[in-house]
Amino acid sequence: TTRNSMSASIFATNLFPSEWDKLKNDHELVPNAVAEIIRWQTPLAYMRRTALEDYEMHGKTIKKGDKVAMWYASGNRDERKFERPNDLIVDRHNARNHISFGFGIHRCYGNRLAELQLQILWQEMLKRFKKIEVVEEPTRSLSSFVKGYTKMKVRISA
């Protein structure tokens, strides 16, 4: 999932070139940008859980034993939580409020490692490269669960 966030970050900064410029001009934005990239990409679209007890929610009853799908991708694009949720905004004030890693006892065990890998990648790319340009539409993975790319051609300007 981390590699999908890495490739998505390149794709996203091509869709929103002003965000690349912000990062290029202020490397201190990288940690927040990493959280925003993870929110924007949401590497795992959803997770399924089993209700342990009956629960009433918005006038509907979820019965004990029912299977419930939690759509992280939807929560991370909730316009009630995130202004302009479909845009990548590397200095978004509430980027860390994403739910990409899950929550509670089921929170992704490797979340800090993933953030660190992305942070190091971005720090090093910004030092070394003037621009990384996606030169054709990437090929997305054929999965409703893992969001990512199987092919992305880029041109790197040093």
C-alpha cells in the first residue's frame, strides 16, 4: 500500500501542480503533505467488520453478526470534514484527520513506517529533482480494495 501512495503522490502533484510548487518552495510542508497524500489516495478503499452487538445508527439497526463495510475512501472525501475534498492540498490544516489507517485496535500497525517512508521519499525527491512529470495516463490496478497503479510513466527533470 505504501508504494501505491508513493506513485499516487506523483500523480496527484501532476493533477495539482501548484502543490508541487508549494513543496518545492517549502520542504517543511512535507510531513503534512504526507498525511494529505495518504488522505487523498486512501490506499485501501474499505474494510469489513462484523457487528458484535445490535446497534442503532441513523434510524437503521445493524444486527449482531451483520457484516459492515467501512469505506475509508468515502470518509476521506467527506465534504463535511474536508474543504475541497477531491483536491490535494499539501498545507491542508486537518490532513491528519484522515481515516486511511483505520481506527482503534484495528489501526494499521505499520502506519508510522508508511508515513516515514513517504516523508523520506519526498524530502529526497525535492532535493534532487526540479520536476517529475507523468507523461501518460497511468494504468490503475483492477481492484475495488487496493487503490493503486500497475503502470505510470514519468519524466524526471534534474
